[in-house]
Amino acid sequence: MVQNFTLLIPLFPLLAFAIIALLTRSRNRLSAWIAILGVILALALSLGVFLEALAEGAELAVNPFYGAPIVWYPYGTATVNFGWLVDPMGSAMLFMVPTVCLMIFIYSVAYMRHSHTGKDGHTIHEDDPRYARFFALISLFTGSMLLLVISSNLLQFFIAWEIMGFCSYALIGFWSFRGLKEHHIDDAQVGRARAASIKAFLTTRVGDVLLMTGMILLFITVGTLDFTQMFSPDGLNNMLLGEPPIGALQWPTLIALLIFGGTVAKSAQFPLHIWLPDAMEGPTPVSALIHAATMVSAGIFLVIRMYPLFVFDSQTGGFSMQTVALIGGFTAIFAAVLGLAQNDIKRVLAFSTVSQLGYMLAALGIGAFVAGSFHLITHAFFKALLFLAAGAVIHAVGTNDMLKMGGLWRKMPITFLTFLIGALALMGIFPFAGFWSKDEILLEALRLGFFSESGAAPLVQFVFISLATAAFITALYTGRQLFLTFFGKPRDQHFYDHAHESPVTIWVPLAILALFTTVIGFWNTPFAPAFTGYVGEAGLVGLPVPFEHHAFDQLALISIFVSLGIAFGGLFVAYFIYGFRPVGAGQPDPLERLGIIYRALASKFWLDELYGYKINLDGTARAGLLVRFVGLLSRFSYWFDRTIVDGLVNLVGWFGRIMARLWGWFDKHVIDAIVNGSGSVTGEIAGWWRTMQTGNVQNYALIAVAGAMAFAILFLLRSFT
Amino acid sequence: MDGLVLLYLSPELVLIAAALLIFGLDLLWRGRKSQTLGFVALGALVVALILTPIIALRSAPTLPFGVEWGNQIALFCGACGQTVVDISYWSPQQIADALYVSDNLTNFFRLIGCVTGIVILLASYEYMATRKYAGEFYGMFLLAVASMIMLAGSANLLMIFLSLEFLSIVSYIMTGYLRENKLSNEAAIKYFLFGAIASAVMLYGLSLFYGATGSLNLVEIGHVVTTDTNYEVLSLFALALVMAGIGFKIALVPFHQWAPDAYEGAPTPVTAFLSVGPKVAGFAVLLRLTLEVMFVYRVDWVILYSLIAVVTMTLGNVIALVQSNVKRLLAYSSIAQAGYMMIGMASISGSSNPLEGVNAVLIYIAAYLFTNLGAFLVVIAIENKTGAVDISQYGGMIKRAPLLAVLMVFFMLSLAGIPPTAGFLGKFFVFGSAVNAGLGWLAVLGVINSLISVYYYFRVIRPMFFDPVPEGAPVITFDPWLRFGLVVSAIATLLIMLFPMPLFNLATYGAQIFGVAVR
Amino acid sequence: MLSAITFLPLLGAIIILFLPNDNAIKRFAILWSIIPLALATVAWVVFPTWPEFTMMNGSWCSPEINAASLEYYLGECIPWIPALGIQYHVGIDGISMPLIWLTTLLTTLSLFYSARNISTRVKEFFALFLLLETGMLGVFVSLDLFLFYIFWEIGLVPMYFLIGIWGHEQDRPQYAAIKFFLYTLAGSVFMLLAIIALYLFSTPNTFDIPLLTATRDNSVWAKDVLISTAAFIGFFLAFAIKMPLFPFHTWLPDAHTAAPTAGSVVLAGILLKLGGYGFIRILLPMFPGTFNSFAIGIGALAVISIVYGSLVAMAQTDFKRLVAYSSVNHMGFVVLGFAAAAALTNEQLINPELGNYFNSGATAINGAVLAMFTHGVITGGLFFLVGMLYERTHTRELAQFGGFMATVPIYGGLLLLTAFASLGLPGLAGFVGEFLVLRGSYTTLTLLTFIAVIGVIFTAAYFLWRVVQKVLLGKADEKWVNLPDLRGYEVLTLVPLAVLMIVIGIYPNWILDTINAATEVILKTMASV
Amino acid sequence: MINDIPLNYFLSLAAALFCIGLFGSLARKNAIAVLMGIELMLNAVNINLVAFWRYGSPDPILNQAGIVFALFVITLAAAEAAIGLALVIAIYRSRDTVNVEEINLLKW
């Protein structure tokens, strides 16, 4: 029964947003509680739907909760309708999203209070001046994320997707402006936030436009955007009716790739990943919420939603899934490598997010649908946990720079513990969530790549190798982070003194998330694959074929040990470099000995300089080549507009005056000459009439008579011919 | 002589008689009470205006006003032929040597003439109040109106010549009316010399016409040239010379050059008259000539008319762009307006129904009349108080005289042909007839020209609204007569646009008199 | 009803001339302008029952005209110049209805806003503004080409004075005003010739739009390629200049920049729409064949407008100029939509097997019309915001601003909302029209639409880069320390627009339903049997 | 006797006279001389008219249009001369010159 109220789920946070924005924006505490209340209500309803969905079991996949009662717009004789659609993966998202959001909301209540030293030396605690604004925006974000999850229509999905993009923009740029009396942020931060927010929005905009194009083409070829209709037996086949658009590229491939473009930008995959590290300029809860747990995973969710299309494409010979796998696999290792050289505690996590998202995509790309989906869920929990814990550290210490931390576990043991749990999960160490999901992916890659009945697939082999390597590096940089932050000696005494254990509203959410991180993995162990049964057993809407699933076998066992070995290997190397001999105060990072490689890593392979733009620490930004080119083009266009286009118009506008002058000139020179000529013919001396216009009436009369004669001659010529 | 002749000629007779009366009274009163004489003149014009529809009704008494005006001919002057016959132009074989006709076209121009006269008279009271010899002016003015009407009614080369000279001579006198004013004197003598030469040239053409066809009657000449091709060369040559005289009246390029000088120098009410009266009458003659005499040569004169139209409107508009004196600017503007009318003349030829072109010209004339007079009335009102005739002196007029400023905008819009004004309707008909006649290119040139014209018309408006009031500039007041004239012009300009049917009917009846003779 | 809506403002303008003092004028003008708004609202609310008002019983026009205009509602028809077959014929359908409503709304808001900001020459301002409203409404209601043309031109003169008199001194208002006037007139005179040609070559000779459309396939003007092409070009020039379409757009930045705030609002909000309205009312139903052959070219111009407009906007340093160029960019989408619909072949329109094409065409037109409406709302809002900022700072240089999100949060919030609506953020009004246009035009003008999509990115870029970043973000400057936030009346001016932006963005069906009804009719008339 | 002279002779004479008059009116500086030139042109027309009447009319006695026209032209020439002279006097009074070239206050 609850399913009929699914559409109300996003309404609560959206309502909270409206109330805060319009009514209570000056009341900080009240706004926070309204926001939290909104999420709690949404969570309650979501859990209701989730439980009802669980009760339905795997059958839900082919027969999902669905309704599309809202006519959004009519076109010609048809309409586009909005509504809700909940299938097993959707219901899992409905469980994950509000839970994580609620934790983050509660965490933010305290986090958005800042402490600084007043003039008299006392420590002052005060709310951020934009406290209410923060809660309004994250409410809007949560609402649209929930709307996205339950969307029944790709257009509806897209709208929610874009509103999230706006929230992301606004929250990255949360500190992108500064009033005269605001002293808790400095100008450099303002500059960085400003540039980062625009960078994020525009980069994702590129993907959005690709997605929109794909969506429109899908609409045109299939004739609908409603998921259930689209994936109905006839729907996708319609795509093959039309002429292939570009050469050998068939419609499903083109559309799938365009839609995947949206994912690439939103989930920060190579080459559009450049925005995510800079997005860490936002407040930490935002990083946790948007840039780790939920919004970036919306990109993955898009691929999950459109999975029948990708499968259909590969069945008809397209290469879209291979592309997904390739990009995912490459990004997984690429971002992991970059994560090695970051000193900002949040940026390390940001790159790890990119890398993990690559994991999911690689899994989806090779056909490991369930594994990828499960990693999406677990990753949300442990990445949120990591970010929040890192935020607690930042909040306590007052800096992001890991090289200025060290030995913090003594000062903040709870935070340390939760961070440790999250880090272990990320590395994929038993028994935390990441271990189970990551292991599943590696297992699938191993199985499909090397032990498939249909022969070896080089691409999947590449994916496996890349993912395995990435797992190693993940353990390495996570270990580095752990050692630099919490172990060794404090490298900056001032910050160390400043550090303190987090207040209860901060560590309680951490603890809850840590709990989830610990237990959620057991939802889908290789021995008892409940999640697999729920999500994968009956396939998907429009794809009613169960996803291939193998019972626990030898290979799985080997895989467990392999992945554990990789993780421990990475951790050991990290310990060898950073833990065994801790980096001292003022010492450079040992990795800097790598020279040019380190510099390449630290500057992210100079991609920003190539097609994005680089944001410096002091808040200035340097445009990359592509951006500069657009700027140049713009200035040229304006010059063109002013000088050429408008110039032509003005020419026409001045035509009259020019003509007037011409007439004057004409009178003065031509007519005068004629007059003088006629004067000499009649034997009279020139100079009687200087010009026609001197006011000499005889001049006028001459012209008139000449005119009459000309007419007469005209007539005569006519008559004689 | 039939007694009806007097009735058919009554408007002209009333005007001439009133003029004589005014001369007499002025002599008697030795230049005093000139205001009264002005009212006498006004009364005469009103009477003439009322008489016109009576004449029209007389010819078809059973039908209500404005439906079917019949076609009456009044022959006049026994020395030249038979006495009056009541005969239609539509049966050319019965034509006698008629000098003067009182038909629908004449009636149309009677209305036009009387209205012109009344409006200008209203405007000239204040202007003349402070000047000498006002009484004579009113008399002269009545004669000018009468001659203008007579020109429109002339159906005979002799009569055309006489009326034209009548109108010219009166105009010369009125132009030079400000005897002590150098500009006025100069304008008059230039006007005179130019006019005299032009009419001599035209006269030469008329004599050739007479020689070629042996007749002075337009219809007869038309009959001859239609049936007999022998006279083609001579007739066309003569026609070209005649065009000089008519072109001079209308101020067509290249016979236009007197106009700016005369307009600038003449007293402004006279300028107003010059910009309407002779032009309108010239078109009446041109219409008669075109349709009754030389329709058979249409291939030739369509080229000629198109050429003249293009050159006239282009030159008028382009030179007007650089004028700073409002009177001179309006002079060039009226040259350009004549160019638009020539488009209508040119499009008489080609279409299946040539009368559409006639219609367009007549409607344009009526629209132009009110608009142009209105504009001149504004100029007069401003000149009366400040003596200003330069655009730069018009600053802040919206503060000093809001009514004048607003009406000036309206009249300028009308001259530029922007709705909802009579000028738009006129252009609409003219361009429409051009398109219909297959002269689309002419219409395109016409609209381009009307675009150019907007620029200078708005140059007049601009200081009135945008510039500040000059230091010490007086608030402009004007007497109720002038205000009345202004309001009448404005309302007429508006109503012609909003309710064009009466005018359209009038023009149609006016055009009906022509039966087109095709070889 | 329609006559009342159209001519009430004119009556108001006349009454204003006789009112004694400025305050009375202001109050009267605002209250008076609400009457047409209310009437238009009523007309829209009773939309479902329109068929009962198809043609007033007292129509004095010929039965052919009555038969041809069955799809137009609230019709009134009186012979005006019978000799030329000119009627005073008004009527509306689902396309003109929203535009009429928008006109009345923006006028009321503009007057309301101007009441506080115009202190010189009050009487003239309000009278001219109401006159302008009559002109604009007249274009939307008239169903006779002659009438259409007259109303089309009537709007020019008040706008000329609004720009010239109340314009900002440093922007050369008189130059801008005459440029605007001449430019627009240049287009419309050719339209006049085209109108005349249509009249002359139609059987029966008529200026009536429905009748011309109905008799299109039997008429000389449509059969003769030369005439129909020439007439099409005449109309197209007028509309393209008004829109404005590249390369006829250069009057727009000057006029917008120079005009007073309310003038810019109406100029961008309504006057530009007249061009778009001409496309849908005249070009599409009356010249489907000719338009079809020009569709690619016009679509290309539209795409150039989109991309080029956004690029040029990006280079602006003047806030108002930027917004002006953004209009070029956005109106490009409108034209693209119409061109896409025109690119449908006759077969695609009538063949039921190809219903998808019909629906695509409908989507394109719906989108274009909705884009016109939302552009009016959004850009109107933007111009209000620019004007409010200018009132406070007396500069429009973007480089001078910064950090206003912190110092004037209400202003900042509204500007943010409007800017994002304008750049087409889904969930706000601008997106819907843009999406529908792209959706519709991908079917027929695929390649061009691909390029147009690039413009979407640039649009986002210049709004974020230029508007949001320069004005709202960054560090607040000492010199704006005393900058007051929006006052009550200013917020009140913007709130209706903001509400519209959100409501249309979230739930556009209510307006698209109206539009779609008319669109179907137009698409059906486009097909020649 | 007169019948022996062909029409062309009269016409040629008239044309010559007309051209002389035209030339005079266009070329002479003195306003009075210009007036005289105009008179010459009018007289040329008269010759034309009378000659045409005499030679061209089928019945010169009954149809006297040409000669009547000539009479009117003569009358009119007188009127024109009167008005012209009056204007010349006026301009002489105000400007102390009758040189046409110098009467050029109004121009452009």
C-alpha cells in the first residue's frame, strides 16, 4: 500500500527547502530541525516502500511499483507523464540515500558551527552565517536525489539530475562570496570556491548536454521516455527501425554512449573528472553527501537504470558496454594513482571516490550488474563515513593538509576508530562492507575474463588487471592517509593543540555509519547472496533474464584471498613508507623522490591546464587552453558584431547622409561640368552658374529645360525605334 | 447659355466674387478691419464647400449624397465653340470643344481646394494680424484657391494654360507678400522667373499639340492620337514639353528647384498653400492628360513616370536629410511626397483596371493634404510666437506647447507613412496599385525611400521631445482659429485612416469619369 | 472581450492626459492596467469552454470568413474597408492567449515598478506605456493582415519615445531609439509589400488571415513560386528583425541598453515576441511550402544566433548589454523550433503512419511558443534586476560588482533564480521550452540541433561566469557597504515572475495544454491535401 | 500670297525665336533682360499657334481656337510682364540690384 505514496518521498525534503528558504531562513536551529524532520519523514516513507519491496522479492524487478499519473506536457496527440518507478535496485537506493542523508544532516548541525579565537583570546563558537541556507540547499539536494531515484521517466530523472547539479554548484560555492563582516573565511578560499563551483557546473554541463542529446534521440527513436514503456518488448526494437545515423554507428550505441556521457561528467570519470577534486572547496558534509555518497553515484544509477539499453546494444553488436568498462577500468586506476600524491585529506578521498566509481562502472561494463550495484550501496556508506570523519578531523584541527597533522589518534580516538573502519572498508579488508563488494567485482572480472566458457575476453582481462592494481594502490594511499593523519608525531604543534574530540552530534552519526559499514557487507556475501537474489534474480524491467550467478566455488575462494592479499600488500607498502619511519615536521613527502612522476601526479597530469582550468591555492584561477580558446572566440565574436555586423548596419543607416553628400558632390562637380560644357557649346563663357545650388534661378531653369529636353529625346527615341 | 452653367460653376464664381468683394472693401476701409475680410474669405470658402455637394446632387437628385454623382459637363465661353451641352465624356464622338468641365473629378478637387483654403485661412489669421495689406492677402488667397480648382476642371489646352497662369501669378504675388523681407522678395522673383520660363516651354508644347491634332480639347486630342498614329512623334515631343509646365507646378524633379527657395522665403501660410494647392491641381491636370490624351502611349510614359517618381522621391528624401530649416525640410519632403504620388500615376498603366491607380493618387492627395497642412500649421504656430523656423530652435517643445509637439509627431508619422495615419493609407494604396500594375520594383524603391524619410521626419521631432527647453524660451500660445485648424487636420488625418470608406468612395467617383481609350 | 482588452489601455492613456497630478496618474495607470490583466485571466480560465465562444453571434463578416476562423475563439468581426475586403477581425487561439496574458502581466508589473522610479515627465511615460500595450495586444489579437500591420507599427512610436526620453544619458538613447525605429520599420515595410501582394493575388481578394490560410492551396500567391517566395521574404525580414535573428540583431543591444528598465522589460518581454508570433501565425500556416524550402537556411541562422549570441554575451562587460545579447541567444531557440516544424514535409504531416513526425513538429512549435513565453518572464525579470541594481549603484560595469550574495541576499537569491532559469536549468521555466525545441528539431534538423546544443553550454558559461560570478560571488567591496537590499515594492514586482519561473518549470502542462491545442490546428493547416 | 509660304517656314521661325528667347532668359544677368527673353518665347508660341490655325484647321473660320489662344497668350504676356516688373522693382528696392546672379540668399 505504501507504494502508492512513493511520489511523496521527495516532497518532504523539498517542502523543507521551501519552508527554510521562504520562512525560517533567519532562524538557524529551527531550520536545521525542519530539514532533519523532512529527511526523517522521507526516510520513514522510504523504508516503508523498501520493506514492501523486499516483501515482493525478486519479482519486483519485472513487475515494479509503477504509476505515472501526472501529465507533464502534451505534444501533438501524445503526452509525457511523470510518476514513480521502484524496482529492487531502486528500493535499495531508497534505503541507502535517506539513511546516509539523515546521518549527514545530523552531523552538519554541529559541523556548521565554527570556533575561532576572538579578540579577547576566548574561543568563540558561532553558527556559520549561512547556516539556514546550508540546510535549505542540502534539503533541496536530498529531495531531488530521491526524486531521481523514484523517477518513472527519463526526463523526470534528468530534471532531478540537473537540480542536483545546481545544488552541487551552490554548495561547492558555499563560501564563494564574502560579506564585509564575515571573517571565518578568507579571500583565497572565496576565490577557490568561486572557481571550483563554476568549474564543477560547467564540466558536468558538458555531460548533461550529451545526456540530453541522448535522451532526445532516445525519445525520437523509441517514442517514449517512460522507463516501463521504453523497455517493453517493442520499445527498444523501435530504435533499429531508423537509418543508422553515422556510418556504422547504430542508434542504440550512439544513444547509449551519449547517455553514458552524462555519467562520465556526473560521476567524474576520465576525462571529465577534473571538477571533483576542486569540488572539495565545499563544506565537508557536502563533500560527503554529494561528492561521495549520493550525487556522483547518481551517474552510476543512470547506467543501472538504462542497463537494458546497454545490454540491448551489446546484444545487437554495439560497443557501448565495452566503452563503459574501458572508461571505468581506466579511471579506477588513473584516479587511484593521482590519489597518491595529494596532501589534502579531502582530495585523497575525492580521488578515491573517482576511482571507486570507476570500479562500479567497470563492473557494470563487463556485465557484473549485481556486483556493481552492490558496490554502489556499500561505497555510499563507507565513503560518507570517511568524509565525515575527515571532516571531523579538519573541524578539530583547522587545516586540510595532512602534512600538518600527525598523531591525532590520541586526541580524538572515536573519530580515529570510525575513520579506521571506513579506511579498512575502502581498502577491502575483511569483514567490512568494501571487502565484500569489491571482492565480488574482482571475482566477476576474474571469472569473465579468464575462466569464461565463451573464451577469454581481453577487455575484461584488462579490467581485472586494472582493478586489481587499483585495489593495491587504494590500499596504499589509504594507508598513507591513515599514517600521515593519525600516527607518528604531530608535525604542527599549534594545530595539534587545537585538536579535540568531536562533540556528540558529530561522532554519533559517525558511529552509526561505521556500524552500517561493518554490517552491510553481509547482505551479499558469496556464501549467502541475499542481495544478488533480490536484485539480480529476475533481471530488470524489459530484461527479464536473470543475471548469471555462480554458487560459491573455488574460484570465489581464491578471489577472496587474492583481494585480501592485494589489500594487505598495499597497506604494508604504506606502512613501509609512512608508518615505519613517520614523516617528520617540515620533511617532504617521501614520494617526492619520484621527481617528475610525482610532479605529474601532483598536478594531475596537467589536464586542468589543457582543457579545464587550474585553481591555485591563493584563490586565483588560470584558464586552460580550451577555455582560453573559447574566451578568445567570444571576444572575437563581439568585435565582429560591433565592427562588421553593426558596421554594415550603420553603413546603411548613414547611407542617406552619404547619399546627401554624394548629391552635393554630384551637383558640384558633375552637373557643374555639364552646365559649363553646355555654356561653351552656346559660345558663352563658363562661370555663369557656379553650381546648381548657389540659388541662381537661371541655373534651376536650365536644369528644368534640359530635363524637359531629355524627356522629349527619350520619347523621340522610343517613337523612332 | 443655360442657366445651369452658373450653378455648375458656382463654387469658383463664389470665390472669385468674394475676392473682388474683399478687394473692394479693403479699398473702402483702407486696410483696416482686415480680420473681417478674413472672415468674409472664410465664409466664401465655406459656401463653396457647401455648394460642391449640391452640384453633385443636382446631377443625380434621386440618389443620396456620395453614392452616384453623375457626370455633368458644363461648357463655357461661347467664343470657342458651341454653347453648353449636357453630355457624358463616355461618348467621345459627341464631344464639342469643351473648355471646362464640372464633373466628379472637379468636384473632388473642389472639396480638396476648399478644405485647403479653409485650413490655411484659419492658420493665417494670427500670422496676418500683425502684418500690412492683410485684406489683399485674403482676396489673393481666394483667387488662388479658385484658380486651383479651375485648373482641376480644365478640359482644354487653352483653359489649362490660363488656369495655370492664373494660379502662378497669384502665387508669385503671395510669395512676395512680405514686401520688406529680402527673402520673400527673392523667393518671389525666383519663383516667377522659373515659372515663366517653365510655362513658356509648356506653351510651346501646347502649340505643337494644337498643330498636330488641330484641336485644343483634351478628349478630341485623345481621340485623334488614339485613332491616328501619324502624330505620334510630334505629340510625344509636345508632351515632354508640357510635362515641364506641369512638373513645375507639382515640383517634380528636375523641375523642382524653385520649390525649396520659394517655400523658404514665402510667408509660411503661403508656403503651406504652395505645398498643397499647385501640387494637387497639377496632379488633376496630369490625370486628365494621362488618361484622356495619352493613354495610348502608356509604354512610354510609364517609363517616364517611373523614372520621375524614383528620382523625385529619392532626391527629395536624400536632400531633406541635411536640411536644418523646417520649412526647407518640408519643401524637400513635399517634393518626395510628389514622387510617391508619381508611383500611383505610373501604376495607372499596367493593371487591368487603371482606375485603381487614379484612386490611389486621389487618396494619397487627400491624405497628404491634411497631413502636410497640419505640419505647416504647427510650424506657423511656432513661428508666430518665436520666429523660429530652425530645427535647433524647437527644443523642449513638449513642455512649451504639448499639443503642438504631439500633433507634430502625428503629422510626421503620417508623412512618413506609419499607421495609424492617413499617410499610411495613402502609401498603402499607392504601393498596392504599383504592385498590382506589375511595378513591384517601384514599390520596393518607394518603401526604401519612406524608410529614409523617417530619419529626417524624426529629426524634427527629436529636439521637441528630447532637448531641454532653451533659456528664456516663451511658452507658445496660439489663437483658437489656428487651434481649430490644427485639430481639424489631425482628426481628418486620423479619420481617413480609421474610416477610409467615404474618401475611398469619393475617389472612386472621381476616377469614374475616365473612360479609357485604347488603341 | 478582445476589443476591450486591446483598447482599454488606449482609453487609459487618453484619460491620463487629463489627470492633474503625478500621483493620481501613477495610481490610475497601475489600477487601470489591472483591468486588461483581469480580463485576460478570465479569458484564459474559461479556455476549456472556448468552443462555445468560437465566433460571436453578431459577426457581420462573410460566411467564408466565419467558416475559416472556426478555430479562433472570442472572435469579433466587422467590415472595416469593405472595398478592399478589410475587416476588423480579432480572435485568439491557444498560442496568442498566453502571450496576451503575459503582455498584460508585464505591463502591470512595469507600471508598478516605474511608479517608484519614474519621476520626470510622468504623464507622458504612463500614457505612452499604455499606448504601447494597446499596440502589442493588437498584434496578438488581430486576424486581419491590415489590422495586424497597423498594430505592429503602433507599438514603434511609444517605444521610440520610451527609449529616447527616459533612456540613460550615457548610452546615447536617441541614437538607440532611432536605430530601433528605423531597423524595425525597415523590416515591416517589406512586410507591407508582402501583405499587399497577398491581397492582390488571392481569391477572393482578402486580408483575412484565416481565410487566406484556408484558401491557400487554391490561390495564385501560393502557387506562384515567385510571389510566394517574395512575400515570404518580406514577412520573414520583418519578423527576423523583430526577433531578432542574426544578422539582424544589432539594434537590440543598443535599444535594450539605452531603454529605461520598464522599457527594456517590455521590449525583451513582449516586443521580441511579436516576431515569433508572426512566424507561427503567418509564416507557418500560410507559407508551409516556401518555409519548407528555406527551413534549413533559417534553422542555420537560428543556430548561429544561439551560438553566436552566447559567445558575444560572454564578452560583455556591461550587465545590461549581456542580458540583451542573451535575448539573441534565446530567441534563436524559438526560430529553431519554427524552422524545425517547417522542415516537415507534407507527407510527414498528413500520413498517419508517420505520426511521430507530426508529434515532433508539435513539440517543436509548443516548445518555441513556450520559450517565447518563458523568455518574456525570465528576461523581463533579468531586466528588472539589472534596473534595480543600476538604481542603487549607478553603474552596470560587471567588474564593479562582487559579493552581492552576502550583502544583498534577497536580491542575490532572485538573481540566482532568474539566471539559472535563463540558462535552462531543469525544474525552472527556461528548460522546458529549450528542451521541447531541441526535442522537436532533432527530428528534422538533426545536424543543426547538434550545434545548437553547444550553445547551451556556452549559455551556462556566460551566465555563471559573467552574471553570477561577477555580481554575486567574490568579495564584497567596501564601496557597496551601504547597499540596501530590495525594497518591498521591488520584491513584489519580481515575485509573480519568480513564481511563474518555478511553476512552469515544475509543471508546464497547464500552459502547454493551451498551446498544444492551437499547435495541432496549425500543423494540420500546414498540410496541403 | 501667304499661302505660298510653307508652314515649315513659320515653324522654323518660331523655333528659332523660341530658342533665342530661351537662351536669353537663361543667359542674361539682368532680370529685365530675362523677362524680355520670356516675352520672346511667348511670341514664338504665338507664331506657332497662328500658323497652325491658318494651315492646320479644316475650317479656319469656324474653328478659331488657335487664334483665340494666341490672343490669350498676348494678354497673358502682358500680365506676366506687369507682375515681373513689379517684382523686379521690389527686389531692386530691397537689394539694390537686378542681377539674377546676385539674388542668391536662398540656396541649398
